[in-house]
Amino acid sequence: MSSERLFTMFVSVIAMLTALPFHEYAHAWAANKMGDPTAKYQGRLTLNPFRHLDLFGSICMVLFGFGWAKPVPINPYNFKNPKTGMALSALAGPMSNVVYAFAAMILYKILWYPAMMVDQSTFWGFFLYYVVQILWIIVSLNVGLAVFNLLPVPPLDGSRILNIILPERIYFKVMQYERVIMFAIIALLFVGVLDRPLIYLRGLLVNGLDFLTGFVDIIARAIMGV
């Protein structure tokens, strides 16, 4: 295994220790704000990664850039509107990773310009180069996490959002096969069947974030005269 691949995997592990807990914390925070303290009472309203990480989901996150953590317990009957509450608390997870990726991309762009203009053989050039690489991996992992969890299949967050438009009879029938579907998703990830559609969707989101952070490029180019 190349040193570059080892570096990427190492940074992916570090990024995962923030991306996945942030994702699950957002679920718990949103649910608690809307009246369901179940996750709070079970100690899941925390950024402590060891309260959230799932072994296989973490492995997939490092190897493929797509993964999951332990589901945050939510009781929909504590919401004024159970369907809406479930959908919004589910959406909070992926959206937190989009926000995280947005912030990381801003920092990435701020540092990219000086990193490209500094001699990489110097300490600061070397330092900036690797910080930029780390920030890009953080962007990529958070984008991958958001995209993967928005897939409209159980037990992913997208299935909870889909519940708003699906008749309850159909939704609960699909949810009966949640575990089977999860194993099928894991198998498809390992054999690479999902690679192309997930990479395509991830590219769309990265392009959107690139557009939204375009103001950094404009400012940096004006300051640095590039």
C-alpha cells in the first residue's frame, strides 16, 4: 500500500471521528428541539464519537467514503406531527455534514492559493500542502456521508424523509425489510455496484459547494493577483 493511500486512510479515520458524531448529534439535537428527548436521555446528545460509531459503518466510511453510525433513538410520538418530526430530525444529519463540508471547503480554498505559491520543499510549503489535503478529505467524506444517507432506502435517513409522501401502509411494509435492505446495501458497496451513482451524486454536491464558496476564489485572486 502506498504512503499516499496510508495518509488518506489515516486522515479519513480522523475526519470520521468528527463527521459521523456530528451527523448523529444533529439528529439528536433536532429531535430534542422538536420535543423528543429520547436520544438525550440515552446519552446520544453528544459529540463523543464513541457514543455513536458503528464498526461496519466506520469501515465503509474509511474504505469507500460512504458510511453510517449507530442510529439515534427517536420516538415519533413525542412530536406534534410524527411524520414531519421524523423527516426533519432525519434531514438534520445529512444537512449537518453539508454545513461541515461547506465550512471545510471555505478553509480549503483560503489555504489552497498560498499553498500553491509557496515552495513545498520549505516547512511552510510542506505544512500548507498537507493541511490542504486534509481539508479536501474532510470535504469529500462529509459530502459522501450526506449523499449516502439521503438515499431513500431504509434504514438510511432518506427513507425517513420519504415517509412524508408515502402512504403509511407502504412505508411500514418496506420498513419490515430494513435489516435485509441494509445487508444488501453493504454487499452492493463492497462489490462496487453503487460506486458510479454515488460518485455522480457526490460530484453534484461538490460542484454546488464549489459554486457557493466561489466568493473565496474571487477574493483570493483579487488579493494575490492570480
